[in-house]
Amino acid sequence: MKTKKKHAGGRPTKYKVGYCVDLVNYFSIDPIQYKDITVTHKDGTQIDKTEMEAAPTPFISKWCAKSGISEDTFYKWAKKYKQFSEAYKKTKRLQREFIIETALKQVHNSTFSIFMMKNICKWQDKEDENWADKTELGLSGSLEISEERKEKVLGRIRASAIEKLV
């Protein structure tokens, strides 16, 4: 008597190795696009110029919608299939590079760029926890200091602020 092989149940996976290449290609776009425009002045003169703008930002959710899969399925594949996991890691790097490039070229509002860097790139503000030590102020005692010392402290604070801007 033949033993019938039992089906594991559920719908068969839609996963194909080709999704890995498609995923990386989707995120491998030039972050900056150039658009030729004609500007007409009030006096009727026209000037042709090229404007820089950001390409549409690639997101996992957009790729999933384009590919006909849910985001839950996407993340399950990233855990289950090593090749897909590697493609996902590469796309996260490409996405970070995309956001950094558009931020550096200032094609977005600076507040938006900072928001994107903090949320997608996991960047964070770095606070100097030892500022009191660096200014040599004893905060437990009196804050009365000489003008000379005050200028020295303010100079260090200014230098630190400028250093962070650069």
C-alpha cells in the first residue's frame, strides 16, 4: 500500500530568486534628477535652465505593492531566505545613501532631511555629557567667575558649536 504524502497546508510561496535582483534594482536609482525648464520673465525674455530635484524615494512598501506581496511576506522572506536577506540589507544601504545624497544636495527642506536621517538612517543627535568638565566650571559651587574666565569658557562653547557645524 502506497503512503500518500501530506501537503504542508497553506498557499505555496510566491518567492522566486528573481525578486532579489528586482529589489536591488528598484533601490539602485540615481537620487538626483535634472529637469530642463524655461523661465519667462515679466519683460517676455526667456531663459532655459536646468533644475535639480529628488527622484521619488524608494520604500519597501512601494516595492511590495509593485511586486504584489504584503510587507509581512517581505519580512518573512528576509528571515527565511538568505539570498533575499542579503538583498534586503543591500537595499537598506542604498536607501540610506539615497537619503544622504538628497540631503547633501539640499533638494529637500532641511527639517525634512533631518527627520529622514534620524528615522531611516538611524542617525541621532550627539550630546556632550561632559560639557561642565570641558568648561572647567564647578557646578556644585558658586557660578561667580571672572570676566577673563567667562570669555575662556564662552570661547570653548563657541568652538565646540562651530566644530559640530563643520
